[in-house]
Amino acid sequence: MIIGSHVSYTNKEGLVASLNEALGYGANTFMIYTGAPQNTKRGNIDSDLVSKAHTLMKKNNVDIDNVIVHAPYIVNLANDSDLSKYEFSIRFLKEEIKRCEKLGINKMVLHPGNHVGLSFDKAISNIVNGLNGILDSSSGVCICLETMAGKGTEIGKTFEEIKQIIDGVKFGQRIMVCLDTCHLNDAGYDLSNFDNVLAEFDKIIGLDKIGCIHINDSKNPINSHKDRHENIGYGTIGFDNLISIIYNEKLKEVPKILETPYYDGLPPYKFEIEMIINKKFNNLLYDDIKKYYIK
Ligand code: FE
Ligand code: FE
Ligand code: ZN
């Protein structure tokens, strides 16, 4: 089982601190933003810290191939109404790929984008053109397009939409997909019958394209198009459904990343990972978090 969570990253402390945070949760992988997720300010990456982290990872059986970068969610490839903004997004993501290379990380999760009033076809062609401006044959970093909840004007709420993007991209071998369980539920996929969902994905895109899975429960019912994450077993998807997704044989090799909400400013991941490994729901999650972190 390859499981971890979103953890913090700063250029000052580097991947070493991210790894230590992940290990403290009992994780064997993790996901970072290379800076604040809500802005595009990014600094330099210290290569000494990177090699230190890689050594520590090997020691702790964390495979760097399972570590994920998440691009900031404010870059938007779908809308080109403001050309300078659109071009900034492309330039930024090119740089983000270089940062991944410096970190030795091979997978970058990206939200496809928001059309913000453009036609669907125009938005898709913007995304395709954007990705074609970012990807070339010179890098091994894959972009994992995340399946979205369909909130607002989000593109990527169905497998068909994601497929349309992949088909347009020249270096399609460098595009993979990140499934997000909260988003799938909110987009209308019935996760109580996950084998059906996977079969549909396989038919449309192909199972070998799944590069990452975000494991989140949802605060809202199926098809609500909301995107509000909930702690594992505390939402509408439910513990048993999430467990059967996490333990699905076909997804064994795919890194699974929790992006569930903090409780009172405290990370839930140690206890959620425990629940997952024990396959046993913890109805005292919030008590356990408080007891552990508030001394
Ligand atoms: Fe995301
Ligand atoms: Fe996600
Ligand atoms: Zn989300």
C-alpha cells in the first residue's frame, strides 16, 4: 500500500522536513506544493537538501517515484481572455516542471482549469494548447490531470472531458490522471460501485493512465458539484467504500494521497492512515487528534 498525505514544504527546510512530517504520520509517500498553493511565488531549490532527502527516503523505504507535486490551483490553462495571464500560467508550469526535476519528483498534479464563461470547446483547446506549450520530449515529469467536482466552471468533471484533453496533446505519454474520490462523488460517479467506475475509466482512458489518487471523503451528496473534502469515514462516501477503493488490486501500485481537512488546526493524517492500515473506522478521530497534539 502506497499511502501518504499532503505535507508542507518550504525551500528553506526542503524535502527533508516534508519527509519527516510524512514519516510522523506513518506514511510511505507524500504530496507537496512547491510554495503556497494559492499563489505563484516560488524560490530556489537547494540541491544539497534534495540529495539529503533522497538518501533519507531510501533509508526509510520511501520511493521518490511515488512522491507527488501539486501545481498551485490558481493557474488556469482553460481561459485565455486575458492573454498575459494565460501565458503566465504556461510559463509558470514550465518552471514548475523544472522544479519537479530539481526535486527528483516525476509526477505533478494539475487541475485542468476553469472556462470562466468561454465555450467548452474553446476551453479544452486552450488547455491542449497550453499543455503543448509546456510539454516537450526533454523531461520525464508527467502531468496528472485531476478529475474535478464540476464546481463553478471547472473542466475535467468527467472521464470524457479528460480524454478529450489527452487526445489533443502531442506528448500524450507525459499525461496521466489523478482521481480524487471527493471530486468523483461530487461529479456524479457512484463510488459504492467502484468497479463500475474503474471499468468506465478503463474503457475511456485506460487504467495504466492513473498516476495518483486523492483519497478524501465528501461533505456533500453524490452529484452535488461542491468539492468540500471530509475526513475519512465522516462523509457521504463512507469508510467502507473508501477502503474498497484504497485496497483495489488494480490500483495497488498507485500512490494514494489524503487531502482531508485539518481538525482545529491539527493534522488528521496519522490517525486516518492508522484507520486505513487497520481497515477499522475510528469514531473517536477528533478526540485522538486532540489528545496526541495538545499536551
Ligand atoms: Fe487538487
Ligand atoms: Fe484533489
Ligand atoms: Zn478538491
